[in-house]
Amino acid sequence: MIEKIETALSVRGLTEYIKLLLEEDPQLIQVWVTGEVSSLHVHRVGIFFTLTDNQGQATIKCVVWNGQKERLLELPKLGTEILVKGNVRLYGKKGEYQLTVFQVLATGEGLQALRYQQLKSRLASEGLFDKHLKRTLPSFPQVIAVVSAATAAAWGDIQKTLSQRNPGIKVLFSPATVQGFEAASSIVKAIERVNNDRRAEVIILARGGGAVEDLFCFNDERVVRAIAESSIPIITGIGHQRDETLADLVADVNAHTPTAAAEMAVPSYEVLRIEHQQRKERLVASLKQRLRKESDQLASLKNRLKNLPVNATSLREAKMKTVMLKQKLEALDPHGVLERGFSLVQQTDGEIIRESEQLIEGQELTIQLPQGTIKVKVTEILS
């Protein structure tokens, strides 16, 4: 008799348990897997393919759903080795697990691209690429520093451009290796050298175009941090227009070529001269226009004065009225009354005495005469 085992699981229960373990494992929620595409089938809902390891001893089924296809950098191709990012999912009906793929990269360049993206994301999360950290370049710098290889065509192009745009500019050269294993540390030292010197107002970090791998040093974290920590604004002119490095993203200004970087760093003397002449001409024209306007207004006022009749009736009447008003004011002036022989009698509180009923014997009064003031006391009041 077979003993009943109370802990036995159903197939469904076991499958769901395994599904939970796989899909909730933090290591499998997002995982990168490399292998060769050993089978591939394009279905109406997506691309189904199998990845096989290099030794052919292990395989995993993969799927890219149609909604994700446009976001892929590469499409899986039969017989190619690729690098995929996805998460593990369990298909319960068959008890099979597969990888739901979100991204596909070619190996070799793909691995380098992966490292690039990971470093870019980490540095971006630190805020190194934020726009508010970008410094404004000086409008009219007197000293420019260039970090590049002494034998590079970029250095020659920059010298030529700076000389053409502003012959009086002073250029400091801080040589660096810009390709190869030692390039990153060499660039960092060159940038530090300029910062320690403290004379330069702008730094141009430049290198001409080349293969993608030739520009790897400009994606080095040490170079990126050296640019971010520089006390002097930095312009990058690396490669061609199609190239973009992490150094470009962290720099204060990014130019597509070394020549363009030099053009951004220094304004053209000839352009400045022309702009100055244009501003001068506009100012002179504005002053002339203002002078004409004021002259016209002055001429108009002169004509109005000429047309004003001197002996006009209204003018004579105004003069007569002015004389009459003047005489009235003089008549009302208290000082004028006093001058005619009158005097002003006031109580001690300043009240004017106008009639004898206001007085009492012994009261002190102030009398203002045409010349001087006297104090008196009332001894007798006559009716």
C-alpha cells in the first residue's frame, strides 16, 4: 500500500512556485545574456529565437514582442553572436522558461556600447550632464589653452583658425596623447596642467575624426570627471559631426569639430569690426534723425513767436489787469497801511483791538508802528 504524501504538489502548483521563484528573483528581472542565434522564427506577434552558448552545451529560448522591435539597436539574425537584455518568464502550459528580450546588441561593439550606456547612466544620475552646470564662455577671451596631440591635424587646424579670427589671441598648448591605452590619464594631466597654470580663460579639448575605438579615451570616466571638475570652461571638438562622447556631454560647450571649437572660443576680429561699424552708423543715423526732429520743432516755435502780435488787444488788457491787481495787493498790504501813519493795536494773545469795548483798565497791549513796536497799559477808557 502506497502511503499518501500530504506534501505532494500538483503540476500546476509546482509550475507556479517555480514561476514565482524565477520572475521575482532580482537577478533575473533584468539580465544580460550573450550567445549565438541558433534558430529564428518571425511570427505575427514577434520574433522567436534560440540562443546557444559558445560550447553548444546550453540553450535558452527568447522572444521579442512586436511592440519592442522598434526600440532594438540590432535585430537578431541567424548565426550571429549577440548580447541581449531581458527578463526570465515561465510558460506554464509547457513548463518552459524563456527570455523576454528588451534590447539586442552585437557583441564586440555591443559590449562596448553596453559599458558606454551603463557609465553614461551612472554619471547622468550624479548630475554631471545637467544643463544648469554649464558655464558661459567669456565673450572676448585673451588667452586660450588647447589640449590635443602635438602631431595631430586638429592642433594645426585650431592654430590656423584662431590666428585668422583674432591674430592677437594668446594660445597655450598643453600636449596630450589622444589615442591608445595611456590617452585617458594623459588627457587628465593636460587639463590639470592648464588649471594649475591659471592663465587660460577657455580650454579647447580636441581630436580629429577616426574609428570608433580611437575615441574610447573620451568616454573614460577619469576624463569625464576631469572636465567636470575643471575651474576653466571647456569646449570639446572631438571627431566628426556624427561622433558623440561622454566628454562632449559633460563639457560646457560641444563643437562638432576642432575647427568649430576654435570658432566658438574666439569671436572673429573682422566680424567684430564690421559689427562695430554697423553700430556706429546706426548711432549716427539715430542722432541725425533726432537732430532733424528737434530742429523742426524749434523752427515751428520760432514761427509761432513771429506770428504773435505785440500790440494785440488781449495783451494790452492783460497788462492793465496786472497793474490793477498789483495796486489792490499793495492797498491790502498791512505794512502799506502802517506806512500811511496808521498803527496796529493787539492784545497780548495777538487778538487785534478794533473797538474800545474790548478794553479794560490795566490791560496790557502791544502797538505796532510803521517803525517798531511798543507795549502800553490802559489807564483810562474814553467813550
